[in-house]
Amino acid sequence: MRINPTLSTALAACLAACLVTASASAADWLYLTYPGDTLSQIGQTYLKNPGDWPKVQAANGVPLPKLLPANTRIKIPVELLKVTPAPVTVTAVTGNARYKTADGPFQPLQAGARLQGGETVLTGPRGSATYRFADGTVLTQQASSKLGFGRLAAYGKTGMVSTELSLDSGRLEASAARQRAPAGGFSVRTPVAVAGLRGTGFRLNVSEDGRRLANEVLEGAVAVAAQGREVRVEGGFGTVAEAGKPPAPPRALRPKPNLAGLPATVRRLPLSFAWTPNMPAAAWRAQIAADADFRGILLEGLFPGPAAQWDEDLPDGDYVLRVRAVDEAGLEGFDTLHAFTLDARPLPPLITSPTLGERLYRNDVALEWAAAADAHGYLLQIAPTPEFDNGVLERRLPATLRHAETLPDGEWHWRLASLDEAGRTHLWSAHRAFRVQPLPGAPAGGEARADGGRAQFSWSAAMGAARYAIEVGANADLKDPVVARETDKTATSEALKPGKYYWRARGLEADGQAGAWSAASPIILPPAAPVELNARVEGDQLLVGWRGDAAAYRVELARDVRFTQSAFRREVDTPSLAMAKPEPGEYWLRVVAIGAEGVESPASAGLPVTIKQEIPWWLPLCLVPLL
């Protein structure tokens, strides 16, 4: 049947008027018709049961299902729409990240994996994972986090996606697509609150014990609901929710840090940055990634001051530093990015000798170091000051590990840098200081004397000596010294047995390095004076005895106490003597001990001896007749 064009136009206008009168509810999706659309076609495309198109006809009061005016809104109840899985794609993984399905074991998470819903993902202390959702939302799960994937559904070709996640602990950051009503939604459930996305940029941070949530909104809005109260957080603000409490009122986030002045090229490890704070902050979060999208975080940390340092190594290359301030509530502010190139390799070699502060007692100095990976040679600098600004000796060396240099006495500093294949220098090693100096000279002016059974030694101070060593022995070579000791003085006293000895001394540096010995000098300790001297007459002999330990003695008998009128003098090798009885009279007796090389002891105390005139036995018999 041919329809009159005028009638067709009028009919379409009438139908449109009928459709406009139908109001859409909050649970209806609105479809804008195109020329030629029919309800049957719409059912085939959008309804989970294409045969339900009469329900759409009834809901919209459409009299002619095959004749729909163009540019007309058709309301479709959400419950009639197709619902299909909306898997999540893992786009990047760094460090340790593992996942499990509802009934499976944990296994490594890899880029390219697709999550269907029901999975749990754990990231380690240096791990992160980035996901792309069906609606274009990009979310990064950061280190030490536990994230659960719940409902992941798409409503056919409507563009509406429903995403439900759970963050038990840790941090996430999202750049999300705007959600399409009425069924589209993006929510994250935490142990203390539920965050419903209304915008495009936000962060969530759940404490390790799950009792505290921090939410920062960078763009758009997020609704945070807890304990029956919902707080709408606009871009540039954040809120905190604690277990058992409603969300706190939103507060402004800290502005972007000022990273002006940070180097564009970094040649030193460990990797570190310091910036001038342009605001008060309780802490600073710093992160490093390979690109400005920060889909894979390589290094991160929370630092108490405006400086960050990581001991972990990164290969040379291009990176981006991201820094934000953290306020006293734990809310993290806006980011500032700083691109830089790490060009630290080859790393400097490890200096091994001389060690820090070492003293060298020779002018030919051997410098040694351990090989640096990928080094094609080394640049050596030696200078008298740690600033290396004056009198610098510089040597370009092949890939050797030792270099000899003749240096005058004094303090020296040295350092090394590795050379790359183009001969360019990189990071300097830490400089090491050492000193070249002569050993202490042999002590001069040595003196030794015997003093009552002790030997007194003394010598002049030697330049550079902190202490002294002294040796005393029986032989001139002093191979087996009987005395070997150290002292911080220039004199010492030693108890020695009588005899001949040799002695020498030398100076010692503070580190124990020893200078030259003085020449061995002799000293003789005389024997002790004999004691307990006794004498008695037996018949025609005078028997003399004493106590002593010398090898020889000299016995003297004199008429006077000063022994100027000697009556008898003899050397013996035993502590006794039998001599012919001298003529009657008064005498004095003394003994002198004789030691090594004839050295004599003091004489013993003089002993008075009286030799009486004896009367012959026969003389009294001759006198009897005279009586």
C-alpha cells in the first residue's frame, strides 16, 4: 500500500507527540532513534530477549512499531537490556604480582591476562599492576595491595559498564571514563567505606589493617559512603574514613610540588633527588616509572622530608619522577612530574688499596682497585686536597686494576671514574685519603748504665715516633732477646741478672709501623757484692768464706781499713779460700766479685781479723825450773 507523503509526515509527527508524553524513570536507558529503526530491530540489538520488544512498545506507547520517528528517545527498562561479561585486561606488571580465581591457587600475574571477575590480586613491596576496563578506565594497583575483582558487566552496545571492586589494603589510582547512567557505575568497596566513582581521576589508600581509608579526587567527583552517611568529594579535595565512623568532611589537597632545579641527567648512584619545599608537608611520596603514564611503577617510597633516595638499581635509560606532598591527615596531593635520564654506568670501580687513612712509608705508591662492569678503562686523579682543585695528577688508564705512582711525602687523595666505550667518564668513586711519610729514624743518643741490679736505658726522641720498642739480649744479633717491650717514653728500666748484654731501640708509628733499629750497644751488669763474709784460723791456715753467685772473686787482706797496705791478694773461682795464716796482728778482710769482662762488683764490707801470737807448748815447761 502506498502511503501519501503528506499523510506520512503528519503520522510521524503524531507518533512523536505520543512518544514525548512517555516519561523515563531512573531505571530506564534512553535510545535515540535513527531513520528506519523499528522496535523489532532495537530488540534484536539491545534486549537480552529480542522478543521483549512489545514491552518497550508498551512502555513508550508506540502505536506503530515499524514506524519510529528519527531522533526520538525510546526508554528501555534496564532489566530488559543484554548483559555481557566485561573482562579486564592486564596491561602492565612490575615486580611481584600474583592472582587467584575464587577456587584456585595463586599464580604469577602477567601482562596480557584477562580477568573475568572473581579474581584476587596481590602485589608485593615492589610490585604493581595496571588494568584497562571495558569502558576505557585505567587503574593501577600499587605496591603491597590486595585488590578483588567483583562484578564486571557490560550492557550490550549501550556503552554502560558496571564495575565493582574491593580494596582490602594498599593503594590504587585510577583514570576513569565517565560513567553512563542509569546502569553504568564504578565502585570500590573497602573495609570501612564504599567509594562510588562520579569522575575521572582519583586515588584510594586503605591501611594495612583495613581500618582507615584515604580518598583523593584529582578530577571529577567520588561519593564515599560509610555508617549511613555519604560525602561527595569534588576534584582537588580528599576525605578520610575510619572504621566505625562516617567519612570526614572533604579537605583541600596539597598543591603540586616545585621540582625546578632537579637534574635532567643523573650520573650518581644510589639514585636520589632533593627539592625545595613550597608548602608544609608531613611527608612526601616519590615514584619512578619508565613513562609519564606511570602504568608500571619501578620505584617508590614515602619520605619524611623533601628528598628521596632508593638503594635499588635501575638500568641506565629515560625515566620519570613523580612527587606529591602528604598532609597531616595522610591525604596525598597533586603530582609534579620530572623527566630525567639515568646515565650512571659504567659504575666506578671499588677502591681497594691504599685504604682510607692508610700511611705509606715509601714514595712508590701502588694504587689498586676492583674491576667495574662494562668499564673500558679508567680515569685516575690524585690531588693534595679532597676538592681536587689544585695540583691534580690525572692518568687515563686501560682496563687495568693497578697503577704505580711516585709521590712526595704528604697527604694525598685519589679517586677513579670508569670510561665507557666512547672514552667518556661517568660517576667518580668516593675519594680516599692516604699519607706518604718516612718511617721514624733510629733513636740516637742512647745511653745505658747499671744501677743496683737494674739496667737503665735512655735515648733521644725520634721524629714521627709515637712509641718505642726496646730489645735486650745476650748476643749482638739480638735473635733471642731476654727483654722485648714497648713504651711511650724515651727511657726504661729493666731488672737483669749480672752479665754482658746488648740493647737497641726503634721508633713506632701510631699504626704500629716500625722504623730502623739503633745500633746494638753493650751494657754490663756487675755481680752483686759478696755478703756474709767470715774468717777463722785453723792451725796454720786462715779459712775465709762468703756468699755470692759470681764466676770469680778477689780476696784482699790488708793491715788498714782502707786497704792501702795489702798483705794478701788472690783471685779464686769459688766462694771460699784457705790461705796461710799471716803473722800475728790486726787485719782487714774484704772480697770483690768479678763478672763479665772483668767488671767488678763493689767490695764487700771490710771484716776485721785478729791473728793472735801463739805461745809454744813447751815454753811453760821451760819456765817451771826457774820457779
